[in-house]
Amino acid sequence: MRKPLTCAFGFAALAAAAILAATPLAAASNTDEQSFALIEKGRALATASDCVACHTRPDGGKPFAGGRPIETPFGSITAPNITPDRDTGIGAWSDADFDKAVRQGIRRDGGRLYPAMPFTAFAKMSREDVLAIRAYLRTVPPVHNPVVANTLPFPFNIRASMRFWDWLYFKPGEFKPDPNKSAAWNRGAFLVLGPGHCGACHTPKTFLGGDKDSKFLQGGVLQGWFAPNITNDSVNGLGRWSGADIANFLKTGHNSSTAATGLMAEEIMHSSSHFNAADLDAIATYLKSLPGQNNEVAPAAKDDPAIVAGGAIYRDQCSACHGLDGKGVPRLFPSLADSAMVRSKDPTTLVRIVLRGARSVATKDEPTAPGMPSFGKTLDDAQVAAVVSYVRNAWKPAAAPVSKDKVERIRKDVQARVE
């Protein structure tokens, strides 16, 4: 149950959930699979886990019928069919089969799952949580859709290698509340660490695709985007956002300074926009408790030729929407002056948006989805580097300038993608 922002070896999108309070379940054989409360709990947990995003093709595929390619640094994996179809889905699976797959990463045939399925995070859920998801999936219309999931090239298609990966990176065990923290903090921690699997996208990865725990939630590259730092870092993270800013962003896709686009927009549409207020506040409480590095960078010289050229391009092409002061228009055009994404150590997302343009997410609470046009055909690599460098240095705190070569590499990657 993997959102498309995630990659097969641990990549993934800021996610959290509106999960109903856990209800103790009887043994699997005695569970009432038609219980409305159980099914509703499973629906909420499936929404929390953003199962639909990966297991549904975006080009009109049937819900949960699989077939969506999930990009990884090692090739693509295709998300399987998880409808209750007995031949091509999970209809013939036992509860034990399902629980092992979701929380242990073990297939029905005993093989190992790749962490495109974020079992490393889902292990934080209880068996009762997972069986509630199973009860909900039983209510989904079965779809006969054979899917070949493992499409990785040799040698990455050898599942036995995952035993070594699991030994290095998989830490099984349900979430344990910290008695020294508040109920809201513990709730937020469970949602972020467990079903939300935020670290799958926002934690940088090793060369084997495992989490760099020392840089937890400090940002990671995936599928041509940079998932930003979501710690309380005041320079690169959410330190300048209030708890309400975080909750509003997750609920609506917008807040007073920014708008969600790209992969995060999809996560919000399918998942976090459906959360309740208490869970959103809990997530904000937890994220605001995570210390950042707060390392500022010396701004580029104002008379640097690239900064001067970038300032001229900004005034001509960007200021009509974002303002000469970079403040934008609240809930319409993002504030570049206040944007942690603009100041990210990795400028990939900012450069990509300038090159290709972007459309923010439309949600029930914020149905307007403003867009930004593409400048990839009107600005060359040097000009894009100049305007991006200007934006990253015009307002404090500053960020490192971006080179023409960096823009050239990102442009080639963007052009190679069919999206």
C-alpha cells in the first residue's frame, strides 16, 4: 500500500491519518467481517496509509486493482492487485497472509517484498489495525487484473537479496507510546512513523535505499522531486510554520505561504485532506517537536552577475504573481520569501517547477487550484539558474546559488519523464 511518491527501496510523501480509535478485536476466526465499525476503521486506516495511490492506475484504473508503475533508483516495480478477486487479487489470502505482507514484508509464497511496500513503517500498526484494513478491502469490488509486480532488472529482481536488506534496515515492532509525552504527541508520532510512513519520502536514503536515521525527515530525492525537510528547522524545514499552518496545509493543500504540488498534492488529495482536526493537530505537534539543524548560509553577493540577471528575470516574469517582495498572495500564489522549499539544500523541486510549471492541489476545502506556467521553453539553463539563485538569495535566510550544470541535469531528467 504505497503512495506514488515512494520508491521501491524506501522512498515515499508527508502522510498522516484520520484513524478511528482502535477497537480490540477478537481472534481472526471470531471477527465479524461485516461489522460496520470494523470496516470503517479499516477504511480510515487504508486512507491513512494512502493505499489507493499506488494500487490504482491514475489513467482510469479500477480502485485497488494495481498496475501502477512505482519508480525506484533500481528500476520500476508494478503495484499489485489488492482487490478481493480470488485469482489475481488477495481474495484467497488468509488473514495471516495479509498481516505478514503488511507488517513483515513477507509474501504469501514466503518470498520477500521490496520496501516499495512500506512494511517497515506499517510494522508500527497492530495486527488488529491490519485486519481492519483487510475487512475494508473485502468490501471493494473484486477486479480480475493479473499484474506482474516484480519488473526490476537483474540482479535487483532476486528477492532473496531482501533478507540482507531486512537485516540492515527493518526494525519490527508495534508503536509504543512515550509516557513522558502528551497524548497528542504520541498520536502524531504513531501517524507519522506508522501508517503515514512520512519517512519513506522525507528521510534521505543510503545507496541501498535504507533510511539514514541520523537525518530523519530532513528531506529526500524521489521520482524527480525533492521531498523537503519537515523537521522544525527554521532554515530548511517547518520552523517558520505554526502548528495551524501544518494542519491547514495537510487538510487543504494550502496555507498562508505555500501550496502543494507534484507528488505531495496527490498525497493530500487521496489521504490527508480526509483527516480529522485532532489528528492533523497531533501530526503538527509531533513535527514541531523535532529539532532541526538551523544552519544558515551566507547570501550570494548582490553584485554577482548571475544574481543581477536573475533579479531582472524575476521582476519581468515572476513578480506579477509572487510580488516584488516575494510574499505572493495568501492561498493563491505561494510566498517565495517564506518558502522552506525555495531554501532546500537540494533545489530540484524549485528548478523543476520553473522548467515544467505546476498545478496546486484542489481539495474540498480549497477547490481553487492555481497553476504556474512552464518557463522551460522561454528560459535557457543559465537563465533558470540565475532566477532560481536570485530567489534563493533575495530574502533571508539565504540558500546556495544553483549552477547552470545543475539545471541542465534536472532539465534532462524532466524531459525523460512521461507524466
